[in-house]
Amino acid sequence: MDSLSYIGNLYDRFSIYYNTSRNVNILNESIDILAQYKDIQGRTLLTQKDIIDSFETNEICYIKKIDNMDISSLTAFTEFLKKAIDTFVQPKRDHMCTYITGVLVTECPLNEDITRFVQKFKYSKSYLFSLHGWSEIRLLVINPDIEKIIANRPGKKVIKFYKF
Amino acid sequence: MNSLVLLLIGAILFLIAYTTYGAYLAKSWGIDPSRKTPAHTMRDDIDYCPSNANVLLGHHFSSIAGAGPITGPIQAAIFGWLPVYLWIVVGSIFFGGVHDWGALFASVRHKGSSIGEIIRENLGQKAKTLFNIYAWLTIILIVAAFTDICAGTFAYDPATGDLTGARAGTASVLFIILAMAFGYLVYRKGANLAISSIFGVALLFFCIYLGYTFPFIKLSKMGWNIILIIYICAASTLPVWLLLQPRDYLCSYLLYAMLIGGFLGVIIVRPDMVINASNGFAVVSGNSTSYLFPILFVTVACGAISGFHSLVGSGTSSKQVDNEKDTKLIGYGGMLIEGLVAILALISVGAFQGASGTPAAIFSSGIATLMSSFGIPVEVGKVFIILAFSAFALTSLDTATRIGRYVFQEFFDKADGTSTKSIGSNMYVATLVTVGASCILLMYGYTKIWPIFGSANQLLAGLALLAVTVWLANSGKNYKMTLIPMIFMFAVTLSALYLLIRNFLKAGNIILCVIAVLLFILAIVLIYTAATIMKNRKSKDLSA
């Protein structure tokens, strides 16, 4: 499958549960798909407005097609993801966690350096000793041409979603 | 009477009621299996999501089962086992089951709204404010009662040297630490839930072992009161995922183990009931006299009928009902299972002579003796049961504190519901005021507080039944099955409050007396408001 068809399929898959946008520019980075999901769990007492306790989990996915895949482009993308955490995560009492999922789709071969970089990549932030939640980056690199997915440890939890 | 016979008769009657009276109710209310539920029509896979009926029954039962069905029957055993047993059986079938199922079904037919919203729609904003005052008073009673019960159960008395309380207290503290570690590992560190659950349950039993072997927390009742007050202040403000969710999750394993152990024990031991079948209509205890009517019916609340079931339970379960016919299993079946727990609690106090102490101590002693029949040492069994009981009591405690805090904050909100910056709407201030008010009540002890809590809780049930009755009437359906329990519950609660006010006045318990008077007045105003609105609506409908 070529990258464009894969991104098209992915968009359809995201559209079921996520708020999705195509071809957006975020923090000076052009992104092919932006998908956002917010889940609020809680208990209410009398009416829906009377919330006794609640917590929210967010996921923001940035899907980007890239033609030249190397360590520097990968590093630049992870820097963008870190910046996205600082900009878009809103720690507060009811915030449990926000996952920033960065997905690079490429048709370039995925060499050992790239594989090692992705698998070892780890970035997480706690807010007020986790009492105001935390955020974490999931990083995935996908080559739909050879149907290969590389993910860091947190990314492995969502790998199924990105399968072909 | 043999306890196994009581348990079997109860189970058989519940089964017959489920199939016959349940079928009658389903027919009268027009339960329609072909009608789409809100879980389908409003499906968003967040709140509204169709769930398997058995799974949903498990969730619903965990939500409604607390320490209530255990404490009530043990407290009410002063009237003898027979009236308590009859009220549990009749109450669960004709009152509590109808109440829970009716509330759930009404909620399903109202797009998954909670019963509170249905009440609010009928009674308006003024009644909602009155209801909030009522709810807050009820909550401070719950917090005081359960804090006192837990502290009394965990207390160590150097004079007697009995280590049971210290063992259970130590195990409970270890369990709370375990639950927090479990929550941190599963949520924060992404540990696998299945593997974590296996280790979590194994460590839970290890906590019991440690508490039993090294009971290092030896505190007096006062010491435990202070610890528990600090705990509920923290638990009601900490993130839910860190403590409440993992603790409730691990608690469900305790509940199932306790139920299986208790039922197995009754089947193997088959003890006879040794307390009197009946002690008459009036029972003198100390300086006060308790009358079977109405005190029995407010003391045994959760084991027969409980208003809190409709408040906390109906808001979530109704949104996940896959098919209208499932409401019978979840609403009616869930309450009947709770009735069985209440019978088990009654057996634990009735089958063993000289049971004394807090309800937790009595229950643990009875069930531990039963569990010893299949090899679990009595002392270990006691620690296990007290841990299970206290875990439920602590769940009730911090949920009640959260509700109390929320209701208090709401007093200071603007009319449109937006929050103000006043000190009263501050979360920590609201928590401290709620817990502080409960601390004042602590000096009276749970035995004096429980009947007022029971009355307040039962009145909530009456109001929920009122809402369901009105809805059934408006829909042109048969509503006798909810009308009769509603009238009975109003009669019970108001006469109970009247008697309590009289007793408190005689004993000079001014604070409790004031609370009972306030509850009585609020109850009358709420019933009057409801009756007026319904009457006006009826006249309007007739003139239209």
C-alpha cells in the first residue's frame, strides 16, 4: 500500500471516534492528519451537572507523511511533539493524562539507526507529582509499502490500530 | 430455626418473586424488548454504550452494595430475627426491588437521565435547593456513622489485649497503600491489567497475612477517628484514579470472596438461630425504647430498600442497558442479591450467642466461624471479613464526603449554576466544613446516628418512588406497585423522625434533635411541594 492510500484509510478509521482534520499547520509543522479524543469518566449525583468526581484522558495524534526519513528529521519531529505537550496539555485537578501520539508515515527504508532511535525514545512529564496528571509521547514510524511499524514502548499499546 | 433453611427459603422466594412478580411488573410497566434503549439511540461509546446484562449486573451490584446491608440487619436484630428476616424478604421483593427496577426503567425511558433529573423536572429548582440541604444533612450523618463504626472496629484496647481490631486496622492501612500502588502502576506506568490484577489480589491476601501476623498499628478509638478523618479528607480530594478506582476494583474481589465464603459456611455448618425469634413490638434498650414500627424499617435500609440506590446507581447503569428486558436482571435481580447479603448478615448475628461489638465485629465473628468449617482459621477469617467490611465502609465514607463537599459548594453557586469565588465554594473549605460537621456528631456514636440516617435514606427512596409513580400514572400505566411502597415509606420515615425527635429531646441530644427536626420539616415541605405540583399538573391535564 502506498503512503497516500494508507493515510486515507487511517483518516477514515480515526473519523469514527476522533475529531479529525486534514492538512493542518500546527506550531509551524505541516501535519497530514490531526486527530483528537477526549474521554471524561466520572460519577454524578442528582443531575448530569452534579459531578462528584471525574477525570479526563486525552489523546492527540499527529500523522505526518515524510519523504526523506533520517535521524535528523525524526529528531525534529520529536521536538515538535515535545513542544506540542508544552503548548496543548492543560494540567488541572481533573486531568489524568494526555497522550501525544506522533506517527511518521514514510516509504523510505527503516534502517537500524531509525529503529533504535524510535524504540529507545521516551518522553513523559508529570504535573504536580502526578496529582494534576501526566503526559506521554507515543512515537510510531510506519512504512505501509513493506507493512512495517516501529514504535516506542508506550506506542506499542496502540500499534494494533495502525496495522494495515 | 436452622439458618440454612432461612437462607434457602430466602433464595427460593427471591427466585419465585423474580420469575412471577417480576414478570407481572414487566407486563404492567410495558417492558418492551423490541424498543431501542438510550445505549443504542444515543450511542457515543463514552457514556452511552450497550453492555452485556451480566457484566452490567456486576457493575450495578458493586455500586449499590456497601456496608449498609450488613450493618442494618445486625443493628435491627434487637427486635429478634423473624421481623428482620421478614422485612428483608418482603422489603427486597415488594419495596427495594420495585424501587431499584422502577428507577432504572424510568431512567431508560427518559434517555438515561438519573432519577434526580426526573425529580428535578417535576419539582423545580426551589425543591432542588431544599433537597440539597436535605442531602447534606444526610451525608454528615453517614460520614459520622461510618467513621465511628470503622474506628470502633479497628480500635485496640490494651486492657483486654484483643488483637482483632489492630490486625484488621493494620491490614486495612496496608490495603490502602496497595490500592494506591496498584492505581499508580496500572494507570501511570501502563502495567498490564490482567497480570497486575493477579498480583494485586495475591498481595491483598498478603496484606491480611501481614496484618494478622504483625499488627503494628495499635491505636485507640480516638486515634483511629483522627486517622480516618484525615483519610477521608484526602480521599475526597485526591484524583479518583489514584485511590478510589483501584481500591473499588480490588474491593470487588473481596466482596465475591466474602459472599462465597459466607454461603459455603452456612451450607456446611447449618447453624441454628440462637437469638429470640421476636422480642415484641417495643424493645427497651438502656434509657430508650425502640418500636418495631417504624424503627425496624429505617434500620434495615440497604438490605430491603434504599434511596441511595436510585441516586448513585441509576445515572450510569441506565445508559448501558442493551435491551429493556435486561433492566429486570440489573434492577430487580441486583436488589434481590443484596437481600441475600442482608440475610447472611442476619445469620451472622443470629446464629452465634453473645455476639457483641460493632456491626463489623459481629459480622466478622459470625462469618469467620462459618468459614472455619472449610479450614480457614477463625482469627484469620475475622481479619479478612473486617477488612472487606471496612473497605466497603470506607467506600461509603469517601463517596459521601465527596457528595457532601459538592452539595456544600453548590450552595454558593450562582443561580445559573456557575461557580463563585466565595470561600464556601472552595473545594477544601467545603470538605473541611462537611467533615467538621460530622466530627461534632461523632460524639454521639453510630447507634444513635444510624436511625436518623436510615430515615433520611428511606425518605430518598420515597421520593424516588414518587417520581416513578407520577411517571407511570402520566403514562397511563398501572402504578399501584410503586404507590403502596411510597406511602409506606413516607409513613415510616416521618413517624421514625417524630419518635427520634422525642427520644433526643428526652435524652438532651440537642444537635441530633435539631438535625432530625430539620429533616422532618424538609421532608414535609418536599412532599407538599411534590403533591401540589402533581395536583396542579393533573388539573391542567384535565382542563386541557
